[in-house]
Amino acid sequence: MSDLVRNIIRFVFFLLVQVYVLDQIRPLHHLV
């Protein structure tokens, strides 16, 4: 696997994690 592909996968994974974390935080803010 090339470095470019690895970087793209890492970037996409990072974005998914951020979206998931924000989705978890939003209901908490709604409660508070």
C-alpha cells in the first residue's frame, strides 16, 4: 500500500471519528 493511500485512509478515518464524537457531544449539549 502506497503512502498516499495510507494517508487518505488515515484522513477519512480521522474525519469519521470527528463526526462520531461531535454526534455524541451534541445530545449532551442539548441536555445541558
